[in-house]
Amino acid sequence: MRNEPHLLNYLHAGRIEAGCDEAGRGPLAGSVFAAAVILPEDFHHPLLNDSKKMTEKARDILRPIIEAEAVAWAVEEITAEEIDTINILNASITGMQRAVRRLSVKPEFLLIDGNKFKPFDGYEYQCVVKGDGKFASIAAASVLAKTYRDEYMRNLAKEYPQYGWDRNMGYPTKEHIEAIIRHGYTPYHRKSFHLKQLEPTLF
């Protein structure tokens, strides 16, 4: 089985590389989830791609496969409260750093999705814009981050069903915005993410 033909298995052959990605930067509510994944250099799966381009079914199929076949993997959660304290960019970076620290195998190099990261613990790294569509390890991290976050939002939706989080995952859809206008904010909403049209309803 092969990966999507455009996905590379590594940047540096023979080095232990971890791909890092996050999910949930844009929503009005809920945590950000970040993942780090070290794949075998010969890992292949035809469904693997940027998680945003995959169906929910494909992501759910791949998650246990990635977890079983990865050399190491870790997922970290950064809560809405912490996002409000350190801002969303720092929350995303911090989440990826924490995930790397939790890997059971220490990587020698990090592939970071996006164009922003901060040095830590002496790791060498490279930022890759749209890296989840270029490197298998970043794509795998995107699948884990996305599936763990979606699962978390579906659980929150049981507590606050009126916001439709099991469908919109906390993103600013019409349904979600109208629910905030009607019901106000919850403790899971990001205080730093309010929309101008919602200012009269603020906390």
C-alpha cells in the first residue's frame, strides 16, 4: 500500500523525524489539540493525507493504524483558558512542544506544520507550510489531532447540546453564532475569540 503520491516519508533519511501538527486554531470554543508522530520510514497507507482533505470515516480508520504502527506518538490538549492566557499561536506551538516531550522515542529532527515555531530543548526543526499535505508524519499528526479534538467536541456537545458542537466542532458557523446570541457563552468558549457582532453578549 502506498501513501498519497505527493506525501514524502522523510526529509532526512536515517534520522528519527517527528511530524507535528495541531487542530482547532479557528474555533470559538474548545481546546486546541496537538500531536507529534514518528512513523517508520517505510510507512504507507493509501488513505493517509492532510486530515482536512480526508473524510471522517477515513480519519477514523487511520487513527488506530497510526497508533499501532507508529514508532511513537503523543497528543496534547491546550484548554480554552490557556489559549486566552498565551494566545492561539503560542497555544499551538506549546501543544506541539508538549507532544514532542511526551514521545516515548526521542526524535532527532522535527517537521512542523505551518510557518511559526519556537526553539526548545535543543531540537532541530523545520517549518513546512501546508506540511500536512507534504510529509506523511505531519499528515499522521494531523489525523490524530483532528480525531482527538472531534471526539472531545462531541463529548462537550452532550453537556451543551444547543451549540451544535457535534456538527460544527466549535467553529463560527451560523448555527453556533445564533446559539451564542440566544444562550450566551459557556466556560468552554475562548474569551479572546469573540466576534464583533457578539460583543453585547460577552461573558
